[in-house]
Amino acid sequence: MIKFFLTFLISVFASMAFAGPRVVGNGGISVVCRDSQSKQITEAYLLDLFEAESWGEEIPRSTEISELQLEKALKRLNESPGVQYEIRRTLKEIQDRTRILKNPRVGLPLTDDALPELTLKNCQYEQLALYDSASETLKIDGEILSALSPTDVAALWVHETLYKLDRRLYDATDSRKARALTRLLFSETATESLISEFNKIFHRFKTVAGQKILWLDHRQDFAIDLIADGVPAGTSCQIPALSKEQRNWIAQRDPSRFPNFEYQPAPWRDQVGPWINGAQGSTVIYCTVPHMNVSLTGTRFELKILQGNRELMTLQMQNFERTTPFQYRSTSTKIDHSDVAQYTIRLL
């Protein structure tokens, strides 16, 4: 399946003859068969699923309403919460600005961005949906929509969402990647392979809806490398921004060094994003000294957040002030990788 998917993305597609005028634009294409006399639709398929089934791919079809099938498809991305979040958010954007063409005598002009490789004999391509970037509105042909199966309708929403994301993230000019990913989501592809393919489209710094996004893979462990200089023996410290399981360190035999801490993704997943994103003004370290005569003057903590060999951020917390007779609080945080703080962190 993956081998075919990659071949699908890099193949050179043959030119196809379209019925009617062609326009530059973005949209969803359908394969439509009509009665030669009445011109009524006898069959209609979303191009994405039509191509998959034509090549022998198994698409589990159902008579369940399209909304339920759409939700089931999106839940296959539960193991990639950042991708799922972005898809759901973009889907809502599209659905909130959708207009359905009611007059069956009126259709949408064909766009030139599909580049399909197959056609159904005695049938033709017709424009099912057209995205108007000027008004940010999706226009759908109601006649064709009503002739689609519930599975095709659910896949249409996924197609339009993925295609919009592909244009937004990578300035895509055709829908081939969106169609390939749509059919993966509705196929029987193993979840691990599915997640891997979807994560590939969110793998580097990008701007989404005006926000700079840094995508991190939650399936990899995050590491915290902490070095503390000048911490008196017996002093305990914690960073409230970390989850409870990750907070406590005790300076005992060698107060100048702390070991690296490796954490599994589950408890760390919801902490790293908000923490890094808000680190500029909110990350502080609190220490409790063993007795009143102990001072933390000159104490410095350096905290590195890493994922694999990738250093995400280095924080230096220093200049402690006494808040109670036994407690100190750092008053300044220096971020060596300050550019990271400008990004919203999303986890794949």
C-alpha cells in the first residue's frame, strides 16, 4: 500500500479530456454517469475513492450517515493529536463557509488541478466542489452531492480539508497528494503506516492561519538535561511548569550535577507545548533550602529540552530572591533559543 502511495505521488499522469470549459482553481472532482436520454445521474463517485477502488484498493463502504463515517475516519488519527487538531480545525473552517448549488441545470466549471489518471467509460468528470479563495467559500454541486454514497460524501469533506491544508502549508497547485491521503484514511491501511504518512506533511516550521507552528513527534521521548551550579547540599527544587511526576530533584552528594531525565511521551505530551511556548515569561524554578542561613546567591540552573538529537530550547534560570525564610524563587530566565518561543507547539 505504501509503495503504491509513493508511486502515486511521484508518477507523471497522462492528460485527460474534460467535458466543458476548464478554469484555474481548487476543488473536488467527481466521476458522473448520466442517462443518455434524461441526463439524470445514474452513478456518481468522488474521484479519490474511484481511483483507489479502480486500482483494487479496499474501501470499506457503509450505509451509515456521512457524519458518522467522517468521525470514524478522523478518529483513526487519534495517535497523532496535533495533525488531528489541525484537520478538525480546518474542516470546521470549510464547513462554516460552504454553499450548495441547488439548481440541477447549473453546474460548476471544471478546474485544471485534478490531473486524474483514470476515467469511467461512457461517463465523464464533473466538478463536484469548487473552493473560491477570494471569498474563502466552498461551493458544492447539490445534484451530484445527492447522488453520492455516504462514504463518498464523508471523503469529500476530508479531501477538501486536506487540499486546503496542502495549499496552505506547501502552496500545492494540484490535488494529487490530498487525494492520496484521503484514500489512505478511508482504506484499510494499518494505523501505524497511516499516521506515518500523515505526519510527513507536518514536519517543519510552518505558518498556519498567521501562527508559526513547530510540530514535534509525540511518539519520541523528550529528554531534560539539567545542570545546576552552586546549589547547596540538601536543597530541593522544582519547576511548576513540569508535570508532578517530573518536578522534584534533591541536591545531595554532588549538588553541581543532576542526571539526565528521560520521560515517556504520555505525561510529557501536554506539558512541553504550553511550557516552551510560554517560557519567555512564566518559567521559574523554586527551591527550598535546609535552613535559614543557606543562600542561593550565585546559583544557576541550565535546563535543556531535547528530542532525539534535536535541541528545542535551553533555559537559564538564575538571580534567586528569598520569598520566605526557607524558600527562593528565580527572578530571571534567559532563553538561548528565543526564536522557539515565538512558535505555537503542536505535537504530531
